[in-house]
Amino acid sequence: MARAFTENENSTGATPLLRVHLFGGFRVDRDGGPPLAERWPRPSARALVKLLAVTPGHSLHREQAMEICWPDADPQAALGSLRVALHAARRAVEPELAPRAASSYLTGMGALLRLDPRTVWIDADHAESLAEQALDGGTAAELAAALTAFTGELLPEDRYALWAEARREQLSALCGRVRLALAEAHLADGETESATEVALRAVATAPTEESAHRVLMDAYLRQGLRRQAVRQYHLCREALDAELGVRPGPATEQLHLLALDATTTVLPAASAPVLPAAIRTPPGPPLRGRTDELDGLLSDDGPPVRLIGGEAGVGKTRLTAEAARRAAEDGTTVLWGAGHDAEGHTPYGAFVEALDAWMADRPSAERARIGGEYPELASSLPSLGQIDAGAERSPEEQRDRLFRATAGLLGDLAATAPVLLVLDDLHAADSGTYQLLSHLARRAVATGAGWRFAVTYRAEEFAAADPRRTALDGLMRQGLARTMELGRLDRAECLAIAADAGARTGLDRVWELSLGNPLFALELARTVHEGANPAALSAPEGVRQLVAARQLSSTDARTVHAAALATLGRAREAHEEFGRAAALAAELPYPAGAFAAERAAGADWTTRPGFPG
């Protein structure tokens, strides 16, 4: 190794130190004396100094210099060119040099040319010295300091010059050793993020450096990024096979096995329970008339998907919320998302809402780990930055990666506790949501994963050829789903709801008008409780809002309107409206049409005063 010379080693005490910089491009400066010209008069003079700077010992025989710099010239012409270049170089680095005086920097000893190590400092020698000292048992700080001394590529303007190739490769390899040692030191100190950052640069510089891949895999595993570790293993294997025709060594294979271990998750072993907003509020009045249905939702037996259907207001969301609340009390991780008619069919909207709501309550460090492990989710979830992954992929590939990432995250959650994912009002969701649900249901059965789904929907919202209906039918045919159709409540159950809402009078009128619909019964009872005359009771404001928000089917909307007309004594108009409701019901698919028709014909309005006979 060429000796690295410092200011303190200048024995002359008068000659300013000449600094030769090779990293990032050739330049020279001095610590004192007259300023040096930025442009040298002869390119051959620069080439001669660069050649000496990269030559071991910084000395070179004149004939070697002539052969390298002027290979095609005859010996006499080459010698003349060398003398001119040598003179110009000495003047460039020492402009105050007197004629025929010996140079303080570029000296000649017989046939040898050399850069005087006592007066010349070279950045490459300095970096080499720091690197070798740091590699000899240095700390992470010393390794980092040595790494910063490699400030760029050696003589990039001479990238293809054969005379610089050996020194460039030597310094590049040395820099790689320092970088790898620094990554290992960070890993040993428990600084996994710093180790990852340094090792990534090491792999980018030397893709076949197996040790750097191994540091990355180890760092990912310590951060809980299991999928990242597996991905890094395959990058290592591909690089080694393509460049060297070999496979990873035993240590790398062992890390790969650890990464494939299903018990390793991106989430901490004990995450604090997070309740969705839908079930965070204290429970209201008791759930009436749904004991069997509630037990069915809470049971672990059967397929992973429970489809809860029924007309608007029948209590699908109320039942599911109660089941979710009880499951959470027993230690289940509950996620809740919904479709929204007003927002249109947002891609995967219900799943995005469920995952993002859960993610938003996690610590930022945990979200960062999840985003690193499942970058496919980062493009969809605002809590992960909603940043595009960057790679150009086909829609099919993007969908496949998103599905696998979602399954991976649910698997991580299920590794610590059972998972219940509620998808409310799925009739307002897009087709992609149904495809993702089907994928996850199949994965749950195939792998025995500990997640299940509670899905509420209104069948009358689907047209006969709707692909979403086809997706639900497919789940049923494959044994991945079980349906639960909620009917209306009986008289005692409706009266209990009315009593829970504070109604003490007019209970029969509530039952008569509600036709067993829990939401209608609740709203009517609240109207009575607020002081309305039961005899003059009509469709309450809550039901009016439900109709206005288009949360009722057309049939149910006309039925409610007819009930309101009848209670106002407008029996003929009520009769006509019930007829329209029944006609609409006949056009709906079974069982929605049957329920709607029953609703339209469910009350004998002919006994009302003024009803035409």
C-alpha cells in the first residue's frame, strides 16, 4: 500500500502540501503558495500526474510512462513528448519553480519518475489507510468515517483507461469490504434500519456479494419483515446463479428457512386491541329476537363467510355489530368496512376501509414495518401513505399482488388472535371487492387460517345478471359461505323494542305500522315517546330519512308511503300505492320479491275508515 502522507509529515517545513484528488475527477490544490491554474496547458501533463498517482509506490520508469502515454510513437519522439509533459506538469503544480530547479513534488531519480510522498497527499491513499485501520477491529463509527473517505468514482473521466483499472478495482473492492463491515456492525449493535440502508447500497454495488444479501435478510427478519427477507433470498439466488452459476451457501439457506417460518410475523406478539368505530360506542338496548342468529355468527363451525341478508331496516348491521362486539370481548381482532351508495363503487372500498381504519390506530413504527413488508398495500391505504409502488405492472399482476398482500397481512393478524372482518352493505361494493372476498375465503379454507367474514347485503339490489350476485352464488356452491336471511320480528319482539325506546302507550299502533320491521318499530316508538298522538301516528322522520337516502328498495319505499297515507285517512291513495308496491315486488328476484310482496300485502288496510269497499 502507498503510504498516506499528512501535513505533519512535511519535513521541509516550507513546501506547501500538494493535494491530489482522484475520487470524482482529477484536480490538485495546495495548502499554501501561489494559486494553481485550473486548466493545465498540456493534457499530457495531467495524464502523467494521474498515472503516477495510481501507480503502486507512485514511481514509474520513464520507458513505462512512454509506453503507456505514447504507445504508437517511436522511442525518440516519445522521449521528447515525455520531457515536454514533465516540464509542464512541474510548472502546473509548482508555478513558482525557478528554471532548472528541482521540483518539490514531481521528482526524478535516474530513470524513475515519482511523486514525493513527503510533500504529496493523495485522497485514494488516505481512504485506503482509513479503511484498513477500520477493518482491523474498528468500531461502527470508525467504519462509517472510513466509508465517507471514498467520495466518488476514481477518475471517472478515465473510466476505460487500462492504466487506472487495477487501482480502481482495488479501491472499489476495499470500499465494498468497509460497507459490508459497517452493515454487520450496525446489525450487531441492534441498529437494523441502519444495517438495512447500508446493506442495500452494498448489494446495489455488488449484486453477487452474498454476505450483503445475508445481512439484509437478517435485518428484515429482526424487523419482522418476513416477506422482504424471502424476496431478498430470491434476489441473491438469481444473482449468484446468473453471474457465478452457484447457489447460496448454508448460512443464507438457514435464514431463508427462518423467513419461511409461518410463526414469524410483521406484527408484535401482543398488539393492543383496536375496536372499529362501529362498535366502540357502548351498546344500546338489548338485541331482540336474534338469539339463534347471534349464536350462528359467533360459532367457529362452518365456512369462513357468513352472508346476512334481509330487507332494509330488518337489523342486519345491528346483529353483526353485536356479534363483533362480543367476539372482540373474547379476544378476536375485529376489522370493519362497508360499502357506501353515495360514494359509488370504490375499488376494494370495503376492504380498504376496514384495513385502513385498523392501520390508522397502530403506532407509526408498526405501520412502517407493515408498509415495508406489504408495499402492495401502500398504494391503497392512506394510513400507509397511499404511495404507488412505482413498478409498471399489468392490472392482473397488480390485483394478484394486492390479493396476496392482503392475505399475508390477515395471516399475520391471525397468528396472534382470531380475526373477524365485517363487510357491511356489500351490495354497494364493487366487483373487485367480491373477487378479493372469494380469494380470501379460499385461502382460509386451504390453509386453515384463523380469519372469517360477516357480510351484510340486500339481495334486491342485485340485477339477475349482476356479477356480484354470481360471486356470492359461487361462494355458496364451493361451500365457502353460509346464508342467514333475517326475517321480521313477531309482535312480542316488536313491543319489546318499543318499550326499550321508552314508549308506554300506543304499542299496538307501533306493531301495526311497523309490520315487524325492527327499524320501523324503533322509529315509531321514539315518535310516540316524544309525545306524538298514537292515533295520528304516521311514518316517522327516521323512516322518512331512510327512504330519502335510498336505503330502502323501491318496493319498501312505496310501502312506507302507503302506510303514511293510510294513517292520514287517505285510504284510496294508500290502496293505489300498495298496488304499485306489489307490482314492483313481482319483478324482484326471489327471496327479495317474496318479502316485498308480503310487505305490500301484509296489512289489511280495507278496515281503515274511509277505505273504499
